[in-house]
Amino acid sequence: MARRGRDARRQAREDRRVRWLPELTRGLPFLDVVSDEELDRVHDASCRILEEVGIDFRDDESIAMWKAAGAKVDGYRVYIDRQQLMELISTAPETYTMHSRTAGHDITIGRNKTAFVPAYGAPFVLDMDNKRRNATLEDFDNFAKIAQLEPSMHMAGGVLVEPMDIPVPHRHLEMTKSLLQLSDKPLMGSVTSRERAEQSLHMMGIVHGQEFVRDNCVSTSLANANSPLVWDQTMLDAVKVYGASNQAMLFSPFVLGGASTPASTVGAVAQLSAEALAGVAFMQLVRPGSPSVYGQWTATVAMNSGAPLAGTPEIDHINMLMGQLARRYKLPWRCSGGCSSSKLVDAQAGYESARNMYGVLMAGANFVLSTTGYLESALCQSYAKAMLDGEQMRMMYKLGGGLQMDELDPAMEAVREIEPGDHYLGTDHTLANFESAFFMPELMDGDSYEQWNATGGVDANSRGIAMAQKVLAEYEEPKLPDHTLAELEDYVGRTRAETSEFVS
Amino acid sequence: MARRGRDARRQAREDRRVRWLPELTRGLPFLDVVSDEELDRVHDASCRILEEVGIDFRDDESIAMWKAAGAKVDGYRVYIDRQQLMELISTAPETYTMHSRTAGHDITIGRNKTAFVPAYGAPFVLDMDNKRRNATLEDFDNFAKIAQLEPSMHMAGGVLVEPMDIPVPHRHLEMTKSLLQLSDKPLMGSVTSRERAEQSLHMMGIVHGQEFVRDNCVSTSLANANSPLVWDQTMLDAVKVYGASNQAMLFSPFVLGGASTPASTVGAVAQLSAEALAGVAFMQLVRPGSPSVYGQWTATVAMNSGAPLAGTPEIDHINMLMGQLARRYKLPWRCSGGCSSSKLVDAQAGYESARNMYGVLMAGANFVLSTTGYLESALCQSYAKAMLDGEQMRMMYKLGGGLQMDELDPAMEAVREIEPGDHYLGTDHTLANFESAFFMPELMDGDSYEQWNATGGVDANSRGIAMAQKVLAEYEEPKLPDHTLAELEDYVGRTRAETSEFVS
């Protein structure tokens, strides 16, 4: 048994280089945390916010679009009545599929289909020497490779880290090239200006075909509202670019509960849902039927410092209620997963990330951003934690898949084979089913104290670093055709040359 | 706001010395992970195990009781048909209440009521110098004080640690005295022999009145089956003692999934449920109506070493299915919470404990053992982790309480008070509701890297140790009447003198 176990584990490690899990098909029930009547009350509160308080779209072009659609407008303030709102969101699809450049690896999101996605936007890394420093393009490439090799990651990601060694106006070019070259999973495009979104989309077209990406989804990009109740021009410009080409967008306010929302979980949800629904509705003005993801990400804030917190119970409550609303609205929805405010890969990082992610899985989110490597409330990305979280996500994936009732009859045969007080380790059933029945973590150490001590006595952070080094050494690029790579490189080179290094 | 926040937090810390949370009243829905038909299949499989394979009760007296009750018996093997099984478990109460020696602090368990309980049985401690060593009676006393002061702990606990400096035959006396003296929360009694169970019960009678504890529940003690399918004499003797006095018992096999169960989650549940149901049924033979807790605790095992693992997805599946069965059987049920196989209070300890406990909460367990301090698959108890876990359990408590819909209308007033793009920190609503709306962890550090670094840059383990020192310094004994304490001390002294230090 030990021999077989070791061989199987070695095989599993080797398979990781090629294995890719499809999106999660949920086998657990959804958790409805309030009654239908209570859900109606939250829906009504969101509608009244949009009808009576209004929401700002701080962009002339967007305002003109709302006017043309018949909404009441006052300056940048838009008042959306519930009938118009519901009509607009009804054209958003309940599920959508992102195409991969590798056949058979498309990813579907919505209803009972969920994708796990790496973290987004950290300017710092905690590196493989346990040193915290500015992130670089080399780090970005490394995290792209790690996400490519992690079976539980369904997308290449977006701003895996901020490559601080690249001038801001050039970063999106280098990041998009890295994601398209080093990974064959669907990606997230730049949203920091209309021009950058257009350039990201053009680069996706180099790989997938320019005609193809005008109508077929290969990406999902992130539009954050400025809570409370503001959509700004930068985000709206990105929505116009991607929406016009049927590329999916996330309309999911990132908020500090109690600072940019009322000091109440259900009150926060009423506002966040209004913001997300207004974003989805706007996307449908851009192109009816374009994939629009509802949702939010909330941190609560520390009362003394205003610092964002992860893994608190109110975040779970907000996620669960948002999930129930998303199912009512028949919209795919987004949340964030393995979040922590810790500065180290310590017990806090483990507690917060696991709590957060478990709550998100229970809440039934379809697009889970920030599942790996996340520290310091998104400001820092850790190599060690990226590996630990990747393994955690494989466990979340199996958990979310639900129970396998077809195991029952063969297992009952095994029960009849042995005597009370005996053990099962030698039965044919155990030998045949052990590996598939039970997930075996590689980075969680189950050894006795003595065994663990004898093999170095290291903590989970150290094991994560060692695994990151191993995986990066094993990485093989999913090669683009030579001419495609040359075209990408040429485009990045030319565009960098034409674009000032200084933010205009 | 910062000022108010600091004052409030100081107040909260001071209140901890007296605050005691009632048992959790669940406000989240239960999670039914299989259909009614599938649940029937699992129930049927358990019944067939008890009817056709049988289960050993390795104790002559118990066998005589089963014979008298009309069960088919062959040596120590008992075959319980489903009609008799269902009749017996139908007399076990769906909920029961443990009395506290402090008025108003009774604890009810079952249906939507859940109690959180400290860890059980560790022979080692990871102490406040980060040294791993044998546990002592002083450690036991310290963990009793910590559990007494932790608001989320609803019981004093049982074998908080194994006091290795006390001879085995005397340990239960010292432990029971410590629990009764240092805590006013309900406790767990000794189960390691009939005589020790009787002595534990007598000591409870010294505090609560000997007549009182013959009919009124003040404790819940732990009976572990030997999986697969064996109840041994030691445990059965303890069941006879406690059951006859209406003291609650847990019938919850601790098993290694794949070793002492079939290599299948649903197969494991069919067997575990059969074992637990047989235990509950036996308790009803001892005294119909005595509180009998169904359940289990499962670790999966590492394929290479056979070591127990925590926080794996199959454990969650097993818990969730057992919970659904418990609701079908209308029995209170037990599981274990903050478990980890880590040797340190590192990221692994955080991930595993949080995952395990979150799954147990979702599964709806009514009696959650091992919620605090647990390392090394139950072999080691950590001071730091006891503090970290205690705070986590306060968050689990709030999470399990569900959403507060009555917050919605006042929160909507706050939304109308501010303008889009503004913030809520200055609103009357926020000032009035912030503290109650959002849980503020003390041991999870939300500060920025710079703030954190400037205040020492320590990890969660170090913060946990500091908090343990602080809490132990703040502890005040909930004094027993002098004559009661004298009687306890006299009983322990006399019984120790009469009992050999060597295990007979």
C-alpha cells in the first residue's frame, strides 16, 4: 500500500504539468439564507436606491446612453426605475463560456458552474527568500506560470501582480502578452483606460483571431464601482470596449463595509446590489446579451485604524445574501476567495483565507477572484501562499462537487468482507478506491511530530516556497505558433515605442 | 470614532471576565446534501449493517441487556433489527439541557441549538515559550481558566490536556476537581472505567447535590466506539453509570476514514451511523429518555504514512451527511471543530482548523468538541492556538446566528443621508451601529505593513501567546462555597489515598 501510494503521488505530481480541471460543477445545494419575502425586501430596497437616491455615471457618453434609453437623468445622476432595470438585466445571459486557445478547455460560468481565478493587483511580493519587495515583471511571469500549472485555476488571471519595474502606461501590454504567451487559460484584460482596454482586446485578437474576439468571449475583465453609488469614466470606458465585443465584465464593487456602505450587512447588500445591477444594466445598453457578472467583494474595516479585514462573519453573511440575490436575478456572480490581511504566511493567513473561501463556496459564487497568494488585503502576493492556496482550492473543488452516492453499494460489500474490530486497509475495495475516495494534500503535513522533526521540522510557509521553486522548474510553455508570438511581440514593441512612459 | 472604538474595545476586553454567550441558536438554514431518497439509501445501508453484519458489545452485562430486550445475540455480536432500533432511538430526546452551577447559564443542545467545547485528550502542550513538552496539571488548570474566560466556550471541557505529572489512576480526580472549581460551565466526566465514572459523578454531586445529579443533566461525556463495529466494556460501563443518572453521553466514533471505514465517504457514513445509532439505542436500554448524542469524528489518513489528516473535503462531506441523518433521526449530534495535524501554529494550522470548523458549522452539529488549541491530530494543545481559536469561535458563533433583517430599514435611512461618492463613517447610523454590526477581531492583525512592522511585526502565534498570558493574569475564580470546595478537596485526597498509583 505504501509503495502504491508513493507511486500514485509521484504520478499525480507529474500529471500536474498537463492536468487541467474543468470549471466546478456544483454538487452541493445552494444556501438560501433569508426567506423569499425577506429577499423581496432587499430587492425592493435596492430598487428604491436606484429610483429615489440615484446612482452617478460620471461620463458624458454613458449619460447620453442612459438618456437615449429613457432613464431620468440629472447631471451625472441617473435614476433607473425597476421596470427598466429588470428589463435590462433580463437580456444578460445566465451563463457564458470563455473560449480557450486549447480545444476542450473552454470555461463556463454561471448557475451551477464556478471558476477559480488567481489574485489581482498586488504591488508587492513576499518572495522566495521571505523578502517583501516591489513586484516585477519577472514575478508576474512566475505567477502566470504557477496559475497555468495549478489545476484548480480556471483562468490565467489578470493583474497577477503589478510589475512595478515597468512604466504604468506600458504595464498592460507586458501583462497581457505574458498571460497570452505563458498560459492557455482565459484571461482578464486591462480596464485602466479605453485605449488600454482596446489594446488588450487587440492582443487577444492576435491569438484568437480579430474577427473571433468581436463576438466570442475569451476574457472576463473587472469593473469596480466607486461605492457608494458611483461608476466613473475609466471603468465605463472599459465596459464600452469589452461589452461591444461580447467580452465579459465583472460589475462587482470592492467595498469597505461600514465605510463605503451602511454599518449593516443587509444594508450593505442593498446598496452593493444596486451598484452591481446598475453596472449590469449599463453593459446591456452597450450590447444586449453581453455577459455581465453581478457581485461584490467586501472587506469589513477595523474600527481603530480603518484597515480592511478579511474572514469576518459579516463578509460571509454579505456573500451568502448576494448569492441568493444573484440566483433570483439569474445572473452569474463574482466574489473574492482566499483573502487575508496578514503580513505573513502565518496562522492568521490560514484562518482568514480558509474562512473567506469556505464562505464564498457556500454562497455559491460563480467567478471567484483572488483565490491564491493573497496577503495584506490585496497589497502583497506570496509565492508560498500561492502554492498553499492552490492546493486548498483543489480541496474546495472536491468539496463543492458534492457526494458520490454511487460509492455506497460497493462500500457495503467491503463492510461485509471484514469482521468487527478488523481494518479495511487490505481489502480489495480499499486498494481500488483509496486514491479517488480521499484527497491527499501534499503541502499539509500529516506526519507525527517525530517524523516531521526528523525531516526538517519546517512550517507550511517553507513547504510552500519549496513547492513554488519545484513547480517553476517543471513549467513548460504552452507554445503559441511562432508567427503569433512574433506578432504579439511586435505589437507590444511598437505600442511601447509609441506610448510615453509617463502617465498622461 | 477612533476614541470611541478604543474605549469600546477596552470595555469588551473587561467584559470578557464575566461575559458568557448562551449556546448558539442557529439562524442559518441547514444544508441537506443528498435527496430524501438518497438519505433513505444510507439509512437502509446502516440498518442492514446492524441487522446482517451485526455489531459487537464486548461486555457480558451489556449482552444480557440486549438479550433481555429481545435482540438476536451470538457471543458478543448483537443483531439489531431496524424496528427495535427505531423504537429505542425514539425515546432519546431531540434536545437536552445541561445545568450550570450559576443560575441562568444552562446550556441546551439539539435541533437548532449548538454548544462549542474545548479540545480533548492531548498529552503534549506547545507552551508559552513555544516549547513542546508533556502536559501537566498546571497546564490543565490554565486551559480550564482559558475556557472559562472564553465567551464562545459553552462548556468547561473534559480532558483539556492529559496531566502527565499525575498518576493515571488519579488523573480523573484532579481533572474533575479542576473543572468543577475553576469553571461554572457544564463539564465532561471520566469514561476510562466504571469506578472513575462513578467518582466523577459523585464529585459533580458534591457541587450540584447528589440527589440532583441522579436525574438532572450537568454533564456530557464521551463514549468512543472502536470502529469498525465494536463497543468495548470500558465505554459501556461508563454509559451505564452516566446513563442511569440521566447524564448525557456522546456516541460518536472517532475514525480514520479509509482505515477503520470503507474507502468511501458515503460508505463511511453508513458504518459510522450504524455504530452511533447502536450506542444511542444501548443508552436507551440503560435509561429510556436519557440524553444521547449521535455523531462522529473522522480524520482521513495519509496514504503513505497512515497519519490522520484534518481539513480535507471528505471530512466535510461526511459531516454534512451525518448532520442530515441526525435531523432525520431527531437526535442531537456531535462533531469536532478546529482540528489540525500541524505541529506548529502556522498557516497549516490556520487553514485546517478554519476549514474543519466551517464545515462543521455548515453541517449543523449541535455539540462541537475540540474547537480550541488542537494540533498534531489531537496529541498537542497550544496556548497560542487556544486563544486564536477562541476568537475564531466567536466569529463562527456570529456567522451561525444568521442575518439580521431588522437592520434593513434603519440602514436605508443612512443611504438617503449621504451623497453618491461620499462615505458613511460620520453618519449617526454608523456611529450607533458600527460595533454591533461588525465583529472586530483582536488577534487577527488588519494593520498596514508599515503599522504592523512599527509595532513589532509579530505573527499570529506570538499574539496568541501574549493574549494567553494576559487572560490568565485577568482570571478570577467563580468561587464555590467554602464547604463545597473543602468537600471536593477532601474527597479527592481520600480517594487518591485509597487508590494505587499504578494502573490495576
